[in-house]
Amino acid sequence: MTNKSQRTRITAQEALQFHSQGKPGKLEITPTKPLLTQRDLALAYSPGVAVPVEAIAENPALVYDYTNKGNLVAVVSNGTAILGLGNLGALASKPVMEGKGALFKRFADIDAMDLLVDTEDVEQFINCVRYLGPTFGGINLEDIKAPDCFIIEERLKELLDIPVFHDDQHGTAIIAAAGLINALELTGRDIANFSLVVNGAGAAGLACIELLCALGMPRQNVVLCDTKGVIYEGRKAGMNQWKSGFASKTKARTLAQALAGADAFFGLSAKGAVTAEMVASMAPKPIIFAMANPDPEITPEEVQAVRDDAIVATGRSDYPNQVNNVLGFPFIFRGALDVQARTINDAMKIAAAQALAALAREDVPDAVTTAFLGRRLTFGPDYIIPAPFDPRLISRIPPAVAQAAMESGVARRPIVDMDGYVSRLKGRLDPVSDWLQSIFEAVRAAPKRVVFADGEELAVIRAANAYFTQGFGIPILIGSEDAIRRGFHEAGIRMRAEFEIVDPRRSPLAEEFADHLYARLQRRGYLRRDCLWMVKNERYVFASLMVALGLAQGMVAGVTRNWTSAFEDVRRVIDAKPGRHVIGVSLALSRGRGVLVADTNVHDMPTAEELANIATEAANAARKFGIEPRVALLAYSTFGQPHSERTAQVREAVRLLEQGDVDFEFDGDLAADVALSPDLMKLYPFCRLSGPANVLVMPAFHAASISTKMLGVLGGATIIGPLLVGLEKSVQISALGAKDEDLLNLAALAAYDLGG
């Protein structure tokens, strides 16, 4: 595991480029209403805006109906405790706060704005934030040093009538509590009768104890330690009012003495704080949550070496049982905002912890299994905390939090129809993004050798390096070794020993490859010398042969050639899978919604039979992404109006699908707006689709290509692809001049074999 963790770390250059490319940063503000005409502007601002202003002045509760307050959170910091980096100031904290905002949006569809308060004076900080209440539905405090964070949160909760939540404290406490609930069950313990040692008397450590006490743990059952040892009654050194509240009646003075015979350990301190000898001294079936980041107090391997009966959790994604705050704060705020809660109280935190614990005990769907490093997950010592990309989180945690808010009397707008609320939550986020992550985790679980055919290009070099560092497998770069090494030097990337460089002109494989190619092409007008020339001079042909002959499991090409030329080179070497049809599909992701578009590259003007085949292949690809396909065969007409020859071919394709007894929803001919809009679809009650289409089959590939490119440039959608589906071997071809991030995605998809 140690080697794997080293591979999956990103480089400094990758992080800087990610933040700087395109629009700098990670967030932007986008209007939710049209602002195209003078009328739009008049409604959005003067004079139309005066109407909701007067309504809110008369009834302040209407602010949630007429503004974004109910879905807006402030992420506030002064940068005095940034991650594990320390006090680097408010300005340096901005990348972290933007990242927090991105997580709010990604996991719970909450808009977040980072606010950096440039003062270490507690009173000035409080005085700044207290007056921001009218703007936001909640305040997320972040990266503020202890004990200032305790004072700030407590005072702001008194002064504001919206939730104030310090995630460094309570987020960690909630996730850790969820894991502990399950660990206690697995070891036959009760929360009212077990002993706990907590090392780390900062914000997170104290919050963990407080929440566990609220769950029923007697305070006398916990021993708290800091850098000076046990916090015991009468200790003078390094004490403050918060530590004093947890002072124990104990003879133990060191962490080692406290751990002797203890049932459980929570570490929120530093790497190496716990030794194997300390673990060996603990009670049978010890529970060890070593949550220091980036490196735990003791690694699971070190625990396993002395105790095979331990349950271990860490803050690391490359070990089982990750205590990850992203399991908590987005969903806790989602539930709090949706009932317009005045605060986030203990009842809501307990509800979140219990809901997380209950989710880990449920049967695990295949989607989550794939996302969790490909392991078949069942409730047990290695699975006591849900996976961060579990798609069920959005529909389990917010309802539990909202229900607790209502029952504890802090909800201003109770939810009447909880079943309807759960259904709406499921629709807030499209599962495609989760499945992309699942695909990538599946590749990490079974790394592959992937050929990068344009190995001399800087974007390809960066992508190949990222492919390796992300743990996807071994990159093979095709090109001149001298040119590739110069490229690594120019890119500032270390040339690793694991990387493979293959120069086709000097490769000992050339003769073998030429023989294989000649056997395929000799009846198509090619001489053997032609084949040998192609092997040595056409990199895409050489790379395709490496994949065809099993020397690599996938291939990425296209950076230096147009798509059609690259595809022709690939098809000289690789055939379609038996009974399959090769098509191109593009995945378009926009505003939490994803659709597959086909055929984007292969069939120019498809016949009715080809359209039916494209629909079937695209539906198969959708299922590989975790999408249950609803296929719309598009035209510029809807159900025959207006009629044209191309419309007739689409309608014939629908008839062929009906005769083919396929296992997915489909209909056509449909105009794009009808296929994608539930309101317009209602005008056609006979339509077979149960909801908006998520697979769009275009009448010709020029329509598919034009529409996806327009979506990417004008619509701001993220376009992944075009992706090749149906080939006997896994090959992906990028757009000409593709960026490193696009190439990395394609390489991972090639390793996954989307067309399988």
C-alpha cells in the first residue's frame, strides 16, 4: 500500500496547471435567469426588482422564495490553520476555500462563496462575519486555529439565525462517530461501556469527544492526550479552559500508559505518534482510528503486524475505512438549508452520523463496489464507513438531518412530503460524474499498460505522467527517445524508470509487426515493404500493433492528426468485435446533467439499419457509465412533422429496434428540445420514454460533431470524447491538439475498455 500511495500523489506542476488553465481558479458565478433582452434586464433589475424587495421587506421569510439565500453557503476562513500547512494567512487559504465550494456544488448542488477575513483578531473576525447573515443560508467556518475557532463558532451561533458549522471540528467528528458506531457493533461493545483514548486536543479531537458523549459515551470513559501527554486533573502545563473540561482522573501520564488496555483510539495528531508496542498493549479487538493527515499516527500495515484483530480507519483514500469530511458537510448543509434551519445542533449531527453508519450496513450496489477500488464490499472490519462516491449519500443523509431539525424545533420550513423530498434529492445530481470516478477507481484496482502514440508532445508527456502518478498503470510513449526526454525536461517532469519509451524506427519488434500487418493487408494492395515502412514511420499503426499483439491493454492517439486519419490507421490493424458495430460517442456533462451523443465520428450518413445499430451500441456504452439508457433518435422533426427523407430513415430505425426486441427505452423521431425537456415531452403523451433522453442518436455524424462542439464552447459543457466503442481492442482517439486532462481521461477509459 505504501508504494501505491506514492504513485497516486499528484505533482506540484499538475496542481498549479489545474488551477491556472482556462479561467483561473475553480468557481464562477452564472446567472440562473435569461438576461438577453431589455425586458429581461428590467425584470432582473430596475424596475422589476423593486417588487420582490418590497415583498421581502414586508415578509422577511420570502427571501428564500425570491433569492438564492436558501442554497448559498459562505465558506469563511482567516487562514490560520490551512490543512496541515499551518498559519499561512487569509490570501493563501483561497485555493482551499474555492475547493470547498466546488465540493459543496459537486456533492450536494449547493452554491458556495469563499470569504477570506484578513485578521487574526477574534473579535474583528466575529464582527465581520456576523453582519453577513442576510446574504447566506449558512456559514461554513474552515481552517481557523484552535482555540480561536471555538470562540468564533460559539459567538456566531449566538449572533446569527442561520447554521454556523466549523467543519474541521464537527465534520471529522460526525464521520468518525459513524465509523465508531459500526466498529463497536462489530466488536460486541456498547457506546456506554467502552474506553477511548484521544490523542490531539485541537478542534477535531474535542469535537469528537463532545459528539460521542452526546451519543451516550460517559465522559469518564475517555482519556484525552496532547503533545505533553495525558490531560489529567490538576495538570498545569499547556492547559486552557477547553482542555480542562476533559481532564481525567487517571494515573496515566503518557499516551503509551493511557493506551494500555484501552478499547479504542482516536488519533488527530501527527504521523508516528503511536507505536506498534502501544497497539499491542490495547484490549482485544482494538478499534484504531489514526486520522492524522496526510500520514496517520500508525499505518494499517504496522497495526496488522502486531494485531490481526484490530479495526483500523485512517484519513487516507488508499486504505479501507477513510474518515473523509466530504461524507458529511455537503449533505448536512443540504438538509439544513432545505428546512431553512436556524442552526446545526447536536440532534442533526447525531442523525447524520447514524445515517452514515446505517448506510455502511446496507447491501452495497455494484456502483459503489467499483468506486471502492474494485473490492466486493460487505459490512465488516474493512467497510465501516461508506465510500465518498456512494450515489446514495445525497438521498440518505440530508433527509435524516432535515428530520432531526424538524423534530428538534430549529426548522423554519418543515418538509411535508418526505418521500417527495427524497425523490427530488436523487434528481439533483446526475450519476455520470460518480461513475467516471468509479471507472477511474476500477482502473486503479487493476492497472493497465497504455500506449501514448504521440509521445513527444508536451500535453501527452504531462498526461502520461499523470496516468502513472494517479495509479492507473504504466505509460508507453511512442517516439524518439531523445525528443521525449527533452520534452520531460522542458515540462519539468522527472523521467521515471517505470516509463517505457519505444522508437518505432529502432524497435526490434518492427519485423514481427510488419509480418502481422502484411498478413492483414496483402490482399488490399499492400506489399510487405509498404507494411514495414508503415510500422517504422506511422506511429499510430505501430501503437495499434502493440495493442493488437497484447503488448499493451489500451492506446491513446490523435493529438497530432485529424480524427479520421487516426481512425483509418487504427482500423488497418484492429477489427470490430464479432457481432458489434464500431461507433463514436461523446459524453456531455453540463450543470449536473449528462448525456451521451452518438455517432460522433464513424458513420457519415447512416442508413436506418446503421442508426438502429448505433442506438444499440450507444445504449450499451451508457450502461458502462452507469446510465440506464433512454434513447432518443433525433431529427429536426417530432413524430413525423415536418416530414423529410432523413426523417423517414429515423422512423425506419425505430421500427427496426421494435422488431429487434431490445432491452432499453427508445423512441424517435424527436427534435432535440422535445427529447431533453420533460415539459415539451408532455405534449406527446404517447412517447415511449419515461423521462428526458440521456442517449441522443444523431441522424448523421456531422450533426453529432457540430452539436457537441457547440455545447463545449458556447454551452460550457465538459465534453469527454469522442469515445470509440465496439473495437476488438481498446483504443481512444482524442481531438487534434487535445489538452493533457482530456488525454488523461481518454487513457483511463482506454484502460477500462469502455467498448467491452
